[in-house]
Amino acid sequence: MLNVPVEVVYKLEDFQKAVKKYEDYDHVFIDTAGRNYREMKYIEELQNLIDFKQDIETFLTISMTMKERDIQEIIKNFEILSIDKFIFTKLDETSTYGTIVNIMVQNKKGVAYLTYGQDVPDDVEVGSSQAIIKHIFEGIDQ
């Protein structure tokens, strides 16, 4: 959809090769496979797959259709990976957005992106306080 190169990484060596291959790029996005991240074994596997000592910014993607208590549990599990910011997804599938503020304040982390659907890149917005405030008070234009 985005017409960008993609690398599949199964082990740390694959990650390091991909970083070297794309060292001249401004941004390299690493998408990990969706798993039940309430289970620590999957998060621990990530520690062996990605070199978090690299100069990288780490985003945790959170579906806004989840319960806030579940989100907080997942965030707590990911503390071992030093998450920098959040990506809040599926804003089009909820009618309440206050959880975004709660999560950011309670975890002292910012937001990188907000997403509203399947139409990439049109349904992706850079996260900002203005966007969050707008959605809380006005909702999402469908």
C-alpha cells in the first residue's frame, strides 16, 4: 500500500542486516507480529529480535477498542523495552477518546500517530494535542 521496501526479520542478525541495508533512509519502521502481549514470553522474544540499544524510537501500538485496564497491563509488560510514544489505532471503532489522555498522563508518554481505518496513509494522522482535543470534543468525521 505504501510502496516502500519490506524486510522480514526472524532473528537479531536479520534485524542488524536490515538496519545496515537501510542506513541511508530517514525512517525505518519495524512492525512486529501481532501476538497476545499480555503474555511476557512474546515481549521477551522481542528483546532477542530487535537491538533496542540502537538509536531507535520505540512506539507501542494500542487499539482504542480495548479496555483501559487491559491497555495498562500491556504497557506495564512492555516497560522492559523502553517505549517512547504510543500509536493509538481504531479510533473509528470507538466513540470515546478520553482513554488516550488517561494513558498518556498515567504513563508520561506522548503520541506519535492516530489511525482511523484501513485506508493507509489517508487514515493515519501525526499525533498532536490539538487532534486529541478535537476528537474528544467533536468525535471523528466518518
